[in-house]
Amino acid sequence: MSDALLAAVESGVTAVDLGRPMFNGMPQSPNHPAFWHSLPRRHGDSNRANGGSAANDVVISGTHVGTHIDALAHVSQDGKLHGGIDAVAAGVGGRYMELGVHTIEPIIRRGVLLDVPAARGMTNGCPAGYEITTADLEAAQELAGTSVRAGDVVVVRSGWGRMFDHGTEAYRGTESGVPGVGEAGAYWLADRGIHAAGADTIAFEHLAPKAGHSDLPAHRVLLFESGIYIIEALDLEGLAAIGRREFTFVLLPLKIVGATGSPVRPVALYANTDGAGAPATGDPS
């Protein structure tokens, strides 16, 4: 008997890239070490006797830079991590062994896109500093034509992803604020027992103008209270452009032992209705 998953792949699957490019100076949170890439050895610096050469790289980066996933060790509340684990004791030795990113299994689950601007008729995306409410999530769910279920990965589009190409200050939105899910919206997601929640913004949740990252209640609700992973800085524009709101979501964190997060390159997969294969690319065309 042939494997159903293999048969689906062979008949044609489109992969939409949901990850952001990583480059020096890219937009990121001010709370984390910056990404830096350099070439200590370039072609031509040293050639072998046979004429060949090899180049190599050095990458220095925080783990919460670019498109990334937050492990449960990332946030504590009143001295405790998720499950009541003592936050200070858990970090002794410089590694969070119980809830570090290495404990996250490869994620291959049903994905649901909740496209808030599309549901609310916001042609330019959610305004700066806009709080995505439970009513917004309900409207986006209705537009998706499917209910959010336990175990899903839910990705919330605010439309703010367009600001990534405008530079760090614009995407960070310190002065303007950033649209995102508020505390009530986080409880809406948690009540449905999802596995992970993601967004197209730098901190997933609603950031008020000039408030920065001073208060992050959705992180508390999802990571600390509910044990739900958070994925930030997703590129959801390609997925939204083709109107694909239900798909197979695939994400593999780096197994960095004891780390609080990991850069990732998630993809949305769906079968081609015409049976023709398509390249694994972020360009759905």
C-alpha cells in the first residue's frame, strides 16, 4: 500500500514560504542581540593547488530574530515558568533544559490563516496600534470557512508585514504602535486549545503607541498560562494573496539545547487541484 502523504507530494504540492530573509540590519526587536553575517573566508582568499577554493561564514544572532518561535522558557510570571517551574532555578547552568526550544517537536499540523484586514475590509491592513479583538478573530474565522480546532497552528494576519521592507523603525512601530492580538484575543485562541499562534509582526501582540514592549499580556496568556508556542515575524502576504486559509503547516525549530527560541523557516503546504507540481517557493505564482 502506498503512503498517502508521499502520494500527495508526488501528485503535486505547493509550498508557500512564510519565513523572512535574514540579513545584516534587518528589522528586529530591540530586546535581542542583532543578527550579523560575515564571510571570514571568500573565494580567492586561498586557493587549493588544483584551483578549487571554499568560502565559509560566521553568523552571530539572537534566537528571537527574524521569523522565529518562542519556547515556553521565554516568558516567566511572578518567578515561575509554565507549569509552575521555578524560573531562576530552571536557568542554573545557563540552559533551560525543561522548556527550552530543543523540547519542541517538529510541527506538522493543520494551519489556519485568520486574515483580519480581509475580514474587516481594511484594504491597507490594520491601522498602527490597532488591537485585534475577539470579534475580529471571529470574523476572520468566518471568512476562513473553517473553525479553529484543538491542535491547530493559527497565524493571524494584520497586514503590518508590509512594513518589514520599510526598515527597523517602521516595522518596530515604537512611536506608532503595532497592530496585534490583545489579551482577550489571546484567551480566545487559548480557549480553542491550539498548538501555536503566529503573526506577521515583531512581537505577535498589540503594541500601543510609544509603549514598546513594556507590557505583553498575550505572551503571558499563551506561553505561561496555556503552554502555546508563539511564532513571530511571519510573512503572510503570499498566503493572503492567493486566499489560502487552510493548509498543512510545517515548522522545525533548531535544536539549540536550553535556548528560549529559535529562528525558523515555516512553510504552508497544500495539494494542487490540477495535479501539477509546483516549486517550494514563497511566490505562489
